[in-house]
Amino acid sequence: MPTIPCTATVRDIANATTINVRSGPGTHTAILTTLPTGASGLIVLDVQPDELLANAGGKVYQWFQLRLPDGATGWVRDDLLDIHGECASFGYKALPSPTPAFSLTRVPRPPTPEQERVRKAAFNITASFEGGSYDSYQNHDTGIISYGRFQFTLQSGSLFSVVDKFVEAAPDHPLAEKLRDHYLERLQKRDWSLRDDDTLRELLVKAAAEEAMQRAQDQVAHDVYWRRIYDLSIAPRGIVTPLGQAFLFDTGLHHGIFHNLLSLAETAFNVPPRSRLGHNGVSERDFIRQVALLRRDRLALLAQYRGLNGLKRRGDFWVDLVETGDWALRGDARGEVETYPGRRVAVRTP
């Protein structure tokens, strides 16, 4: 039997005869036109989560890019639509009859091999500037304890998340048992007295050799940092280049997810916050370059103030990469980039 394409119908809305169609997946984007309630046969072209993570009861709204009756395209929020047809490619099951879109649970499409390459390349670069290795451990700063590739800290709670995932994945491992029985609750409470606990340090360093711990570190880095930075900073602005995505991941992890470097660049270009690049008159390359320059200047001042030349190198590295034009993030002839003199990481085949 021929398959029915995934199509949408505008639901009947109380006290309304039309709904807004927007230029992007969020109510902060421009209104392009309206559709009457009951409009049907609207072909679904794409589905994206709300760019600002707007939600109802903790469930993030999804936005549907639709082919409109006049042939144009626009975005409509899922609580305004019924959908039916073959919608599996958008993260939904096949729907033989119109179903309220907001009532459905969407399973996002798995990343493509290229998307996975970019994420792994970004992880390699950032890890080189952070802990560097899975067993990295230090207790000399405000994080109280910093551990692993990305310096997960006791203070932030990310160290607990890593250890919790390790214990869950390998409950019978002797190291996991000791961490669970003696430290997991204290890690959750962010117990400052753990700073000088040599036994905890020994357990964590030994656990870093276990595949389950390495997976735990990478999973927390993905869930706590990569996914949130992508949803909050990358996707809303339409950042598509591998270099741009890797740079914003490193920036968000280093400066905090809610840093102000992006907003400073938007102010410099006199464009609305979180506006999509290209549509707002600023190219992605110009925008990323501006953010990289702002970050380089900030890190240079911090390096001078704190006497930490590594901070200056981190800022210079990204500006140099932008200036060389390696937007596909393929690296040199060996598929590598040099983060520090003599320290090279793979990006082409990470």
C-alpha cells in the first residue's frame, strides 16, 4: 500500500479562528503569516524542539516546519496541530488517524556519522584544554575536586553524576561498590571535606581505566554540556559548521553555559538575541569570528591577571583556527589540530 506522507491539520482553538506561522521554532521568531483553524493537508518538512526550551509541565514544545498552501514554509508549535501519516522520520510512529501532536512523545533522530564525528572532535579539543585524560584529578580550585577529561567538579554536582552513572553501569565492580558504599551520598551532598580524601582520589584514578567509567564521563559530557549547549546556543542561531559547533561547545563548557559572549557579539552586530544567522543579515563565519575575538581578549586579560598562559593559548587557538578557514574541522594533512605546542588531537577521524 502507498504510504501517506506526514501531514498536519490545524486544530480547533478555543476563541480563535487563526494561528500564527513563524519564521523559526520559537515564539521569539517573526510571524510570517497565519493559518485558519481546520487547515489540513500541510506537509511536514522538519521538526525541531523549541529554541528557548519553552515547555508545558516540563515537556518541551516541538515545532513543525510545514509546507503552506501557497508553497511557502513556516513553523507551527505542536500543541496547535494534529498529525497523521508516515511520521517515523521525524521521531514519531506511523499514525493512521489525526493525533494531537503534543500528546505524542518524540524520539529524536539518531545523529548522522558526520554529526558524531563533529561531537567527538569537539570533545577531543576541549578535553585537551581541560583534564586531558580520563584519570586527570586535581583539588586546588573552587571546584573542590575536578576529575576526568572535562574536569567534572564536586562543587557543580557533575562529579556525582559521573560516579553515579559508573556505579549504575558496573554495580558489581569492586571500585563501584566502594564508591557507592562510602562516597556516593557524600558526593551528592558536595561534601567539602572530600577535597583531601586520598582514598577517594585513588578510587577515581583507578576507575578511570575502566570502560564503564570512560563511558560515564563521555555520557555526562554529552547530556550536561553538549546537548544543552547545542539546544541553547547552537541550534537557535542555526550554527551548522563543524568549527562553529566545536567552538561554541568549548566556549560553553569553559565559561559556563549561560556566558555572555554570544550576546556581546549580537550587540556588536546590532541583531536580535538568538536570531538565526543568515536570516538576520550576519553570516555564521563573521559571527563566530567575532565571538572568538571577544573570547581571546577576555582570556588574554585573565591569563595576565592570573599568570596562566594556558588561558591565552586557548583563546589564540580558536582565533587561529577561524583565520585558517578550517570550517569543516578536518585538521592538517594528518587530520589533527595542535592545541598546545606538541599536543595534537584527532579531528578528521576522532
